[in-house]
Amino acid sequence: MSKKKYGALKTFFIVLMLIFMYAPIIVLIFYSFNESRTMANWGGFSLKWYAALLKDRDIMEALKVTLSVAVLSSLAATVLGTTAAIGINSMKKRSRSLIMSATNLPVINPDLVTGVSLMFMFSLLAVPQGYTRLLLAHITFNIPYVILSVLPKLRQTSDLYYEAALDLGATPSYALRKVILPQIMPGILSGAILAFTLSLDDFVVSFFAQQGAQNLSIYIYALARRGINPKINALSAILFVVVLTLLLTVNLMGGRDSEEYKQARRLKAERKAQKRARKAR
Amino acid sequence: MKRKYYAIPYTVWMLVLIVAPMLLILYYAFTGQADGVFTLENIRAALDPLYLKVLGRSVWLALIATVICFALGYPIAYILSRMSGRKAAILSMLFIVPMWMNFLLRTYAWMTLLDTNGLINQLVTSLGMKRLQLMNTQGAVVVGMVYNYLPFMILPIYNILQKMPRSNIEAAQDLGANGFQVFTRVVFPLSLPGVISGITMVFVPTITTFAISRLLGGSQFMLYGDLIETQFISIGQANGGWNVGAALSCIMMVLVLLCMAVTNRFDKGGEGGTLL
């Protein structure tokens, strides 16, 4: 096969796969603007499903639950996970590997097992059903991910700066805040973002652990089992746009700090300067 | 304060909400519902031939989905890893974006495509052919699995291929290997850790899923996850559902751990997939 043909084939394949990834979402969004209830016919452009969505108390309640659990659980998991990682990092090898294997449990275990095990524990401890259970469950499965993203950053930090700070009269906790924390900040942030998205996305653990409070996943599951519902389409469209904007902003912000981006900017500026110089001549 | 004490709050949390709940599963699996006395009855009930058949179907469908994910994901990862930095970054992000949508919405999206009145059937009928039965088939379940977990296959493979030094390939070429040999002897073996973590990241969730099979497979294609859900939610604690469900969960856990043990033997570098 000639090189050109091979290149065309590669492009074709990637485009095909992107269609596979996006076609369902685009169709979903497209039909959220459909006046008619069924997908069998196109009844004209309409925003009525969006209006219906905003008026639907249950969905709005579920959305509130999902967002507040995502915010609270990722915050709590970030604090607990970061302090845990700092502690674990200074432990002896044996106790460290013991804690880490327990920490890995929710990561490697199927979600279903995690959910079921939490359901047992919550009913044993008589934790109030609903929101409290949901929140505790989400914090629990989020902490390991925060620890796993902070620990590698801690390993990279050198103790020299910390000791220098102590020599210069900082108290250990002050040095920790001013020296260690800034160095591991990227790990903490990516752990927090990961925790937030995992919480937003979770269905299985919530399904078993909560009993009472409905988050969005559980609500959609109940609704979708009864068939296609244009309100879900509208909800998906909104969520997709929100996620896309969030992701693009985070990536653009991250990209601005990266060396590659700076270099590209420098090159661009240089080229512009050259062009201007040529024009001036 | 010594720094290792910082881990105390988490350690308490972990013992109460990670370690103890796991032990509770074992407790429920091996005790009777009424008396709480040790028994193997739940395990025996969980090994019922009917349940084993469901287990077999779950493993089979998860295997098919994993193989398809690999067959599609590896070429994608490979092509992306050979692209220039900026293009690869944008394209790999495009493959990740759908993953950030809610898992149930992604599955629901396929309902709108595969439905009797869905887009595919509209195309089919407009071409003058008969409507296809797409929903409530095994194929629909597999498509749902592949769609949901394909990014988990692409990412770890892409990460490892991207980090692979070009000099490895050049060295092989200098030594007279052709394109095919470079791939089979150098690139693929070096990417194995990524492949392994991709396979685990697809296989484990697909074997335990229950929402995908419920939404796309109707009630015909019960998977192991559905079975466990039924025990806990429909049959319930009072009728011994918690005990049998716990036993089923134990069997699944053993199965998953076995898979991980096998794959971990290949994965010496411990190259995990990152989601961000």
C-alpha cells in the first residue's frame, strides 16, 4: 500500500471512530429540540422540553443533590486524601504498603461490590437513609483517587526545602503549608477534579448505598427504563454543553502555563516581528 | 506533631468504610439470614446452574466487548501517538470528552439510536427495507459496553505509546526490520503494560455492569450484575436476598481478583491509566 493511501485510511478510521463517539450525543441533542414527543417524526423546532425540564421538580431536585454531593464529597475527599497522603508518605514501608493496599480496594473492586459493602455498613451503623449515605459513600470512593494523585507528587518533592524552612525558624506546620503544599498543588488539584467528575458520573455505588435520595444517575435510570423521554434529551444537551465548556476552559488554562504553549507563543511573536520587519523594508 | 499522624483521620475512615464493609460481605455470604450462624447454604444457592449460566453469559459478553475495544482502541491509540503534539492532544481530548458525560446518559443515547423508531431504523425504512430489531438484543448490550468503555482502552495504550522513545523504532529499522517486524517485535511488546491496564479497565466494569443490560437489553439478557441487583433490591433482606447477594458478590470478586492477578503478572511497570 502506498504511503498516501495508508494516510487516507488512517484519517478515515479516526473520523469513523469519532462519528461513533459523537453520533449518539448529537442525535440526542438534536431530538431535544423536537416538538413531537416520539422520535418517529420531526414535529418542528421547539424549546418546550427545556421548559418542561426546568419545571420538573424531581429532576431539579436530583440535579441539586448530584451537584451538592459532587462539590461536598470532592472537597472532603481532597482534604482527607491530601492529609492522608502526607501522613502515608512519611510512614515506614510496612505500614505504608498496608494502608495502600486497603486504599486500592475501592479502585480495583467492581463498583457493585463497593456499593453493596457500603449498604451493609450503613445499615449496620444505622446511618440515616438518603443524602447522608450518598455523601459518605461518595467521599469514601473519592479519597483513594485523591491519595493516588497526591502521593506521586509528594515523592517528587525534596525534603531539603522543608528542612531549610525549619532551619530558618518555621514551625513544622508552617513549613508544611508554605513549602510542601505549593509543591504538591498540581496533584491536589487534579485529584479534586477527578473526584468531582467521578462523583458526578457515579451510578452503581449510589444506587446501592443511598436508598432514598435520588441523584441524577438514579433518576435517569428510573426514567429511561420506561423508554425514551425528550426531557432526558434536553438534560443531556445542557450537561454536554456545560461539560464541554468546563473541559475547554480547564485545558486552555492548563495549556497556557505549559512550556510548549509558551514556546509556541514565542515563535508566533518572532514570526510576526519578522513579517513586520520585512514589510517595513 | 509528627507527620505520619496526619494519616490518622483517613485511617479511621478507611477501617470503618472500606475494610469493615468488605468483611461484612464475607459475613453475610457465610451466615444464615434468620440465625446468623455459619453456613455454606448461600454459596450453594449462588452456584445454582441457572446463575452459573448468567455468569457465563456475563463473562462472554464482557470478553466480546473487551476484544472489540482492543481491536478499535489500539489502532486509535497508535495513530494518535504518531501525530504531532498539538493535533494528538486535541484528538485525544475529543475521544475523552464523551466520557465526561454521565454514564447513564451515554447509555440512554444509544436507546435513541437503536429504538424501533430510532435514527438507524428511520434510515433503514427510508431505504425501503424492513425495520430491524436492534434494541433488546445481545448486540445492543455489547455496543453499549464498547461505547462506554472504549476511552478506557485508548488512554492507557496512548499514554505508553506516546512516551515510547522514537530511538527504539529507529534502532530496529537500522537493524533491518521492516514495518511489520518493527511493530510486532518492538512497538507492541513495549506497549503491553498499557494494553493490560486497558483490558482490565474495560473487562472489570463490563463484567459487573447492570444498567447497560437493563436499558439496552431489556429483560432478556440478564447479566451477573442484574442478578445481584435483583437479590438486593427485589428479593431483599427479609427473604435472604442480602445473603445470597453477598455470596454472588463474593464469587464475582474472586473472579475479578483472579483476572487482575493474571494481568498483573504482565504489568510489571505498574503503568496505570490516568483519566486526566
